[in-house]
Amino acid sequence: MKAIRVHQCGGPEALIYEEVLLPEPGPGEVRVKVEAAGVNYIDTYHRTGLYPLPTPFTLGMEGAGVVDIVAPDVTLVKPGDRVAWCMARGAYAEYAVVPANKMVPIPATITTEIAAALILQGMTAHYLALSTYPLKPGDTALIHAAAGGVGSLLVQVAKRAGATVYGTVGSEDKAELARQAGADEVILYREDDFEAEVQRLTGGRGVDVVYDSVGATTFDKSLNCLRPRGLLALFGQSSGPVPLFNLQVLNQKGSLFVTRPTLGHYIQDRRELISRAGDVFIWAAGGELAVRIDRTLPLSQAAEAHRLLESRQTAGKVLLLPNE
């Protein structure tokens, strides 16, 4: 079968499209014929070595497809089932072996591509808005990269919870997408200082929570956007990791809270996984959650997908399709 593998960490050119052996499932595992693999920023962290892995490795933390074969001890799914999964590496391939307990059934009411686009980023938006800082009516939130894959979903989930949402974007085209997602105010960070704009919009109070997937270039100003005892949820670092930080600053700025959450800790058991995935799938099927697929590319063009993602040329989800 064909897969995208990394033999030596580096730029997008490190993604090698090559023939590999068809994997066999071990105990508790399932082999899936991959129909769509989601492209996420965590994939670039693996590719560059920011999150080190033993080489060679196959990329891809999110996918959807049809169960091919299952190990003898597996009862959660069976061959022929349509399933989606995340937080299990190996989706950039024609076939992937995944633990059965990470599988989520895809409802008949949504397509396999929508499921692949939603399973990781949708559940990320879900845990951020409903668990990391449980939004309620009257709360205010600042969401960076509000037109991106997670950002646009997070805006929608935050609005569904009753919050007022301020979003940052880099262009007027992306500003319109953030408005369509429901953002109450959109700040073009290349034209306006988002810190000053947030203070103006909140009358100097600051927001209750900042959801920051950007990292190094936004962190300090994100803290300055918070009200006393507000929370910064730093869930990504697309501009690079935040430098070493003096915790005394949190006291000086108003007894602030900072957390560095990751999805894996919010789907630690199958009950939580099924609950979060079930919510976002139901919302998408009912039209309560709009999933924007920016583009689909053949699996062989994984390097181009990474270039587009890292250059911020996407507004929504990028999928790799092994069968194209």
C-alpha cells in the first residue's frame, strides 16, 4: 500500500510518498481502509521534530473510512462499519491500524469526509468551550485564528453556549468567514492591535477567556486581554512555542490562569470520546455546526497540504484522499 512517511525530520519535503507493507492489526486493533485523512498542525510538529517520534513514521492523527479487518478480540466494530478516529497516528495511508477503542461510528446522516474533517477539530472546539472554560450566556471570549479549522468550529460552539465572541484573522476574506461562523466582532490583526481592540470592545474590562492556538506571537498580548482571574487556554503554537515564562506575571496582571490543554486528556475514556464525538456529529447533521472543507488533495500531495497550512493559506479543513 501507499503511505506518507518521514525518514528524517524537516520541511514539507520530508514527507515521502512510498510503498509500505500492509499493516496487520494486533490485539484490540482494527485495520481501516482510509477514505479521508485530516491534516492538522500537530502533523507539522511531528514532521519537524518539535514533537519527536522514532523514524521512520507515518503521519496523520485523524481519519475516517471503512473497517477492513478486526483482531479476534475486537467487538466494538466489525468489517464494513464506517468509522472515524483521532489521536492515533498513521492516517496518511491507504490503510491504517487503529485501536478499536478509539473508533467512533459515523452516522448515516453525515459523509465520511465531513466525519474526517470534524472528529479531531470538532472535539477540540467542544472540550475548549464546554470543559476547559465552560462558556455560559454573558461570557466573553477572544478566539485567535477564528477562520481556521478549529477556530471556525470554536466560534460556533462558543456562540451555541451563549458567549460573545471576538475573533482575530489575517485578512478581510477570513474576516467574512469568521462573521459567517457567528463572531460578534472580528479584528484584522495585521491592521489593528488586537489587545487595544479587545480593551475598547469590553470597555477596559477584558474578556473572560482567550483561546490561543498561535503561541509565541500572541501570548503576551493575549494575557493583556484578560479580565482579572481570566483564563488563557493555549492549545496550539502555530507561530512557535511560547518562551520560558515567569509565573509572577500572572499575579501582576490580575491573578490570571493559564492552561496548556490537549485533546487526549479530554477523551481519556470511551464514554467521554463517544459523548464529544456524538455531540459534534449530531450538530453537524442537524445544521447547527457548519464544517468548512477548504480543499481536498490526493494523498501523494501531502507536502503541498503542509505548505498551505503553514503559510496560512487555508480557511477551514484540508483533507488528504488516498483513493484519488
